[in-house]
Amino acid sequence: MTRDSGHRGSPGEQAVLLAAGLADIAAGALGSALGAVRGLARRSDAAELVTEAERDLTARGRLVLDRYASAPPAHLEVLARHALARRAAESD
């Protein structure tokens, strides 16, 4: 019951097909992730792996916050500093 891949349906039909495709990909990824979790649960060093993963995630979180949390200086403030520096250089 497949359609010709060259057939372009209505925008609503396209949206439904895209949503179904995304759902299929998500279901496959979820199945793979659950399989990996089951495999990790069988390991004897699972607690150590969880601790290491927690440390890694914490470090990544710090990097993200450092990258995005600090606001750049205000544009007008930068312009004012340049103007003051220029005036100071002209008066010397």
C-alpha cells in the first residue's frame, strides 16, 4: 500500500507523513536506548559508569552555562568606552 514517491499530496497529508516518519525514527531510537540501558544494567561496574556519566554531564552543564549565561557587554557601553578612549588619545 505504498504510494509513488514522486506524488506530492496536500500539505495536511505531507504533515501527517512527516510526523509518522519522525515518530518511527523516535521509536527506533528509544528502542536502541532501552537496549543499551539493559546492557549497562547487566554490567558489574554499572554504579561506577553512572557516577562517571554524572560527572561528565555536570561538566558539560558548566560549559554550556559558561558559554551562554554570561551576557556580552551592552552595545552603548562599548561605544561610550571607545569614545572616551578616542577623546583621551586626542587630548594627549
